[in-house]
Amino acid sequence: MTTHIKTCPICETQVETKVEAAPDWYHNDSGILLRIYCNEICRDYLIAATPDKSGKVWVEKSTQTLLNLLNDERRGFFSRAVRGLRDNNCWLIVDYSEIHTLLRDRQFAIRAATQFGLKNVKIEHTRAGFDAENRVFFLFAGQHQQQRFTLRVHEVGADFNGIHSTLFWQMSLSQKANLLVPEPLSDSNDAFILPVSVPGRSEQRYCTLYRYIEGKDAQAIGNLTPAMVANFGEFVSKMHQHAAAFQPPTWFTRPYHPREIEGIPKVPENYGIIHREIENSVNVLFQGERAGAIDFQECWWGYYVVEIAGLLESQESFVANHQAAFLEGYQRIRQLPENFEEIRKMLRK
């Protein structure tokens, strides 16, 4: 199969293209995709495609129709979103659903920014992937758009107490433990969770605003030094130390890790709130050599040793290549159980 497409379907610049088979996890009627080599603007990406009767391959009709309807502002926003993902080594397949849901959630973000009292706002998508259930945006506000924030549009039907509990935990880590995590911000009425509606849509979405943290995530940095990994180990240890002393209010609610570990009682010294997705390098942030974490959306109750073992074992985690440095940093604050290696072996099963 061949294609005569010579311009980027998103930014309309001259590009090279190639027809590829769709991966097993992506289901479309044709089973094929177009790879667009828009190296200067959108980078290289995949887009839904379909062949005509002569065998020539074109962008899938509903996807192309939606792109044709975008004005310059929305087209530029989507182009920058795709470029940001590719620059951060994230893959996506551009199709009708991806375009529609991202631009839909952008509408909620625009309305939420106004409700939070921000002025002269520019909204950009983050570089951490297209999570259609919990979308995160960067906001630039103020007269010269020099003020930076992060805003999350929560999934439809998200539990208010669950969100409130996550924010309460993050504020505790930021204000009481003085750790490098996103600090939630309120509107002028001291509300941290705003219900947001947009014209033409029946659903309501909760939105939350955070102080932007300067820094680079571990994935973007790439080759971390042992000193940086040790500092990250110390950060994780301080989170666990704070969790051990944490006294949640009666309304506080987070899910529970399903794993039971025989011989380790569920007491605060061993068991508390853990991040849950900290082995993902995009959730680990560095300001120079100071370590922090973002995206506490999935935090839950669990064993600290489970989180440590996950970091040491996960192939997605940079810690796997610097285990000694991580453990040295962790034990600056808290000691590991004497039988930690036995527990680690058991958790592999």
C-alpha cells in the first residue's frame, strides 16, 4: 500500500510518510496506520488511516474531518501537545477520539482557570501522556503569563472525598514534611475542588489547581547520577516517615493495596500512605539534585517495603540500575527491616 499524503495532517507542513500495520492493542477497521515524519514541528507520530478502493492510504475520514474543523489556535495547541509527548518519548496514535477528548478537556480547563480566578491564561498540555480520565494541563497566567500552575481535570464521576483525601495528603507532605511535591491551591472562597461545567456538555468535572514545581522529570533527564538517586531514596524515606506519623481525619479515604505480607503487622511503622506509581520515571522530579514527586492521584494504603521493592525491581524505574545508591539514601532516614531481602524475594513470586 502507498500514500500520496505529503503534508502533516495536524500542522500542514511538508512531511514524509510511511504506511504501517497497527499494533495488536489498537483496534481500527483497516488495521493500518500512517507514520508522519513531521520532524521540525509535531515530530514523528502515528495517525489512524484507511485505504481507498485503489489501495492508496489516507488519514481515516472522521479524524481528518475533525482536524479540518480546528481553528489555528486549537490546531497549534494540539500540535504542541503531540510534540511535547514525542519529545518526552511518549507514544500515541492520533485519531478522532484522542483529538476530541483532549480538546473537550481543554474546555473544562479553560473554565476552571476562570473559576480559580486566574487572568490572561494560556493553557498547554503536559508532556506526560494522554490520560483521558485524569487530564493534566500547564497554565500560564498573569499580565505577562509569568505565573505558572498545574491543573487537573478529574474523570467523570470522580469521588469528591477521594480527591479531597489526596489533596490533604499532598498538603501535609508539602507543608509539614517540607517535601518537593505539588501544593494544592484554592479559589478566593478557600475551595480546593471546583465542580466545572462547560456549555454543550451534560457532565460536570471536578478540577484542582496546584503550584507549579520547577524542575525536570527523571525520564527527561535520562542518565541520573548516583548522588541524585541517593537523594531520591532519601525523599522516599521521608515520605514513609511522614506516613508513619500521619493521623488522617475521619473522612479521609484511599484504596488499600491488596497484598498481605505474613509476619509484618499493619501498623504505622510498616504500613501507611504510599505513592503507588513512583516507579514511573515521569513522576519523579529533580531540582538540581533535590528529588521530589508529582501525580499522587493513585496514592493508597500499603506496605512501605512493597513500594521500595517495586522501585528496585521495576524495569521502568531508574532505581534498578542504582540500587545501592537508592538504599543508602533511604537509610539516611529510616532503616529497612532486617529481613528485607527475604521479603523482596517473596514479593517476586
